[in-house]
Amino acid sequence: MPAPRGCPSQRKRKFSRRTRSGCQTCRIRRVKCDEALPVCRNCTSTGRNCDGYAVVQLPVSTRFRTPATPQLNPSLHLGGKTADEKHCFNFFLTRTRPMLVSCFNSELWAPILRLAEHDSSVCHAVIAFSSLHRATLTAPLASFPGRDSPYRNYNGALVHSENGVTILANQKAHAARMFLLDTTLTRTEAASSFDTALIKTFAHMEVQSSYFDASQLAMRNCPTDGHLIHIDYSNSKFHSVEDAKQTLDPFLNNAFRIRTLAEGLLRNQKNDYNGYLDLLIEQHKMQTQLQLHMAAFDEFRSRYEPTNPKDVRSFLIFRLHHVILGLNAKTVASLSEMMYDDYAAEWEETLSLCTEITRSLECEFVGAMPNLVMDVRVTLPLCWMCFKCRDLRLRNRAFSLLRSWPHHEGLNHSTIIVNMAGHIMSVEEEGSDPVVGFIPESARVRDMTLEFAEDWKSGTLVYALSEPEKDQLEFHRRWFKMEL
């Protein structure tokens, strides 16, 4: 109703919702920000210096929230980098770093942004992590043009990870990998905590990338080379969870790569018996070193009482890896797929531990499970169960748990592994007994590679069935449509 004539009209204040995601300059000026990347056009068009965007914390349970970290000024000088790489860097600052900080403790992220201006290996690390995170958000099952292509993001992560390893180690290929992994086993007091954290991060990514072929965009069952690193846990004494964690990557490297070495030696043992004996020696070394690592960890656990959910989860993860690595060491010197049926207790424990770890995360990140983590490490054990455990009850439960949490663990995307595992299970089901579901040796998959189309909508499963008596496997190809 209009105010009566002669009465002063009431002035109404125009309501405007303040944005909490604008650049620092616009927020200080209390004006609307257009939120352009990497800098706000509202600032640059008026000759002002844009001070960048604040770190946006992701929603996590306040019960176990980690302490807030200082906000860093993202206005960095990244000379020589492309526009896409600069976009990745800004994405890391505003989206990736908050998630990584809220998921686990690391000395790496606090000083990383400033160091990236001067250290190429650090800059490659940032871009690799950012590419991975962008791939999780754009989803690997749809086609996105330009910079948001999942193919470009995933391939970019692999390329930048490899470049960072080369720069950091000043070597290439397996020599660079062996340098990084050996460094994680040799603690030097002179090295700075940041240098150590950076080396450990790249070592972890290098081990994970052993399954991937960036040139063909393919994921393999085994790495392409079988170079092993010398490991000696005889004098190991852990003083923290981090101490124990960093020593696992060299062992994981050997556990993955010895299978590549074993396949050729086992099929050629008639002509190279000495090579077969060497394999048995390596198998014995692995079993001995794993026992030493387990003993060192048990001794540490007797002295250390976990005080928070993250520490409890870390202990579960160590037990999970000791179980699955022990199973891997016991089975590596055989060509028969039937021997995996002898380890029902190990499969039961693996599934139980993976379930408990996942439930722990669900309690901590209520309603907002992270889609990018580095140290949870449940995806590959569940994947291994789907490949090698032929107890249908356990296998189907492992597959359901794998599907329940879509996320990246470093370079391992659960959606990709779900597709790979699902089609392997389908191949074996076709050759199983229709009444009891038993899968005979001849119907079990021995080796496989998953090749992706560039749009990530489809792929080809390249697989070979188990034929222990043959000198060479026969591979088959099956096209499929990627599914969520």
C-alpha cells in the first residue's frame, strides 16, 4: 500500500547476499566478484591487483575436523606455463588442497605454492594432483571438450608425474623410480622435511602409475617391466605411523613388478631353469622381508596407542596390506589360478578390513565422502579380490563395496577398476558351472589390460584365460560400454 501523501516514504535497503567465494580484493571492497580464473576481471578491468581466492574448506564432520591452515596468496608467477597449466594450479589451490589437507596430515602442502615458482618438480606435482582431481569431478564416463576432457586430465596427471620424477631424481625410467624408492628407505637427517615429503609423494605416485600406459591410455594387470629394488627391513624401527607408511611403497613396487618377472620365467622354466630358481629366491626374499616389516610394525604398535580415528584407520590399513602382500608373495611362483582357492581365510580378512576402513571414513566424512585421497589404499585390495577370489559370496560383496564409494586413490580410479573387475567377472561366469557356479581353471582369467576410448564412454578388455601348460598366453578382445 502506498504511503499517504505528505508522509516521508520509508527507504528500503536493497538486499544483496554476500558471496564467500569471491576474490580477496572484491571482498575487502564489498563489491560483487565475477569469480573469473585465474584472476577476477572486475579487478583487472579497473587497474587493481587481484589478490586471488580464499581456500574453501570442504564439509567434514566437525567432530574430527583438522585444524584450519593459513590461507596463501595464489597470485604466483608461473612463467613458461601454458594457460591450461595455470588453470590447473589455481584449481589445486581452491579445490584440491583443501580436500588433501582435510583427508590426511602431510608436511608437503603448506609451503608448496610458493616453492612451485622456483622448483619445477614441485610445479609438476601440483599440476599432476590438480589434473587427477579435475578428472574425478568431470566424471570419466562422459565426453567433455577442451581443458575439461577426462582423457586430457588423466593423461596430464601421468605426464606431469613422470616429469616431476625425472626432475627430482635427475634420472629417467626405472632408474628414477629406484632412486626415489631407495630414498624413502634411507632416512637422512640433513634432508629437509619438505624435500622428504616431496620425494615420498612422488615415490607413491610412481608406484601407482606402474599399472598405467599414458601413451595408449590403458590400465594393465601387471606393470610393463620387472625391475625390483633391494629391500632390507632387518634393522627397521618405526617411531611414527608415517615412518611405517613410507617403507611400504618400495615393497609394493616389488610386489607389483615381480609378477611381470614371474610370468616370463615360469613359462620358460624348461629352457631357463636357473631363471626359475632366481624367481624362487626372490619369492623367499619377499616373504622374509614382509615378516620383518610386520614384526617392526607390531613392535611399534605395542608402544603407540592410537588417539584418533585416523590413527586407528592407519593400523587397519597396515594390517590389510600385510594380508594382501602375504597372499601375493605366496602365489607369485605358480601359473595355476586354482591355488587362490586355498586362501579363504585371507580373503575373508581382506574383505572385513576393507569394510571397516570404509565405514570409518563414512563416520568421519558424514554425507561428504572425499573423492580424492592418497593413503586409504582399499581400491587395489578389493580389485585383487574381484580378480582372484572365486568364492562368489565374497567376490560379490567385494565388488559391491568397491562400487559403493566412487573416488580416486592417487591414480587409481574406483570407477575404472569397477568396470574392469565387472567384465572379468562376466567372462569367468560364462565358463562357470551353471548349477554350483564353480569356475574351472580353463575359464579363469590369467592376465588382462583395459584400453579406453578417448571420450571414456567405451573401452576394450584384452584378456587371456589360464593355460598353465602353454609357453605363451592367447589373448582375446571384448568391447564394452563404460558404466557407472
